[in-house]
Amino acid sequence: MCARQCQRTAGRVTKAVLITNPNSGAHLEGAENENVVRGWLEDGGIGVTALSGDIPQQIAESQQSDADIVVVDGGDGTISAVIAAHVGSGRPIGIIPGGTMNLLAADYGVPLDRHVAAEAIHHGHVHEFDAGRLGDRVFLHTALTGLPARLGVHREHLRGRLGFIDRIRLGMHALGTVGRDQRLLLETDDSDGAAIDLTSGTFAFVVGAVHGAILPRPQREQETGVLTALSIDARSGLDLARLTVRGALGDLADDALVTRRMIHSGTLKGRRRFTHAMLDGEGVRLALPARLELLPHAVKVIVPPASAPALGDSPSAEPAATPAD
């Protein structure tokens, strides 16, 4: 479904399915009742079908629906899962930021005020963004292998109870296990077509071009059409400590242990059949070898007309919906 198909024709009201994560930060705070977001959307003339059940069930129902748009109310993990499930479908996604960080919403140029975000869905435009695929999994921002992926698994186990002592233990675990991960080989061509091989225990693959700050989250430039591959070859706790500081200061890519390449695709190989990976914050068991590729213009997100998204501002963007008066 293209953007123009989402506009009102002959008085037809735009139909939306609403996916809600009741366990996201905004809902746990108890500031809204369960019908508030639905009311905001309906006030703008959008016909809303609110889904229920767990997130996988709601996603499955949204994929089978005949709605014009899919609206997701939740945090980064929920938003990532919903968008990834609709990659390539052509169906635009409206975002109501409901998490504690809301990094993905901010990255796409969606207002972080929940009511304003709902109003943007009434009057916004559809913008196209690139995505990436690693193995059989889609990622929207960053895919990690090695130490960051392992730490992410430990962090998820401690979700909601990551106190000061837990953070210290996590840091000590990182310093003591730098060399534990299997070394992986990335076979690829750079953006100019030159063949390159990169070997490392830790890789970061970012959708878009990254030239500056890497931590706490890679800051993407306003460019599309590339993946940034970062090979981070820390061999000791001292290496890791230095790289962490440099990453926070924004010059990690200048370190001698880091190799950065702009690529379009590649293949990740290893000695074992599987490796740990983290895609947009979700830990996965990645089968090897794994194909890495860019998915150009695969994601359609509804943003305010005046918004300047961090990535992928489509020059041909059109109004997402014009509800009935």
C-alpha cells in the first residue's frame, strides 16, 4: 500500500489497528487510562480497532487486518518488533512513544509528547527509511555481535532491578571476558565495490552512515543507502576501558582497534554454527553463516509535516491520512 492509498477517497475514513504494550513505561506510570490513545486517534477522524493479547498475537492480527495504517503504542522494543513485522508491506506505521528511552521514535523524528505524536498521525506524512537484515532477522538501527550482545542478555535478565552493585558486576564481567567470544569473519565489499574482509570478536552494523558518537547509541547522519560496519577488536580489559571512553567522547572510530566501512551487504562467518547477536536491543541466537544486507526504503513511518527525520527523509513523501471531516 503506498502513501496515496492511505488518503481519504469519496469520504472514506482511514482505518487503523492499534497495538499497545500495557507494560511499557507510559502505561506503568498510570497517567492514562487504556482508552486515551484510542480517543486521541478517533478525535482526528481515524477509525480505530484496538487489539489485545500479547505483542506477538497483536502483531499477527495486524498483519491479517485490512487497516490502512498500523499504530503502535509502546517502547523501543515493541516499536521495533511491530515495524520489523511490516517491513516491505508498504503499510505506514504510526508511533505513540510509550517507553522510558524512546530512542527509535526520536531517531525517526516522531514527537515524544504522546498527544502530539497522535496528532501527527492525523496530519503527518509518510517517510521512507532504510532497514537492515542479518540472517533471517530485520533490524532498524543497530545489530551487535560479541561482547555487547552478551552484556545485553545479562542486562535483560536484570531488567527492572539493575542496581548500582549489579552495574559494577556487569562491568567486571565485561572486563574479564573480553576475549571469550568467537572471532567472526565479515566478507563484504565496501560502498565503492572494493572487496574487504574484517575479522573481530565484536561487530556493530548500523543502518545509515555513522561518523561521530557511537555510545550510548550510534548517532546516524542524515544519509541513506549504506550500512556502517564497525569492527571493534578489543583484546583486553584495558582495551575495552579505553574504547568505552573514546566511544562516549565521540571518537571511537579513530581508535587503532576499530575499523569502519560503509557497505551494502556481506556475509558473517564463524567457526561455530551460532553466535550471540543483539538486534535493536533484542538478544537473538544467530545461525552462521549469516547474510547481511541493506533493505532500502523498507520502512514507512508517519511523521509530522514539518519534521526533519534523522534518516531517510523521502523526497516524495505524501500525506499519510486525511480523515473525514
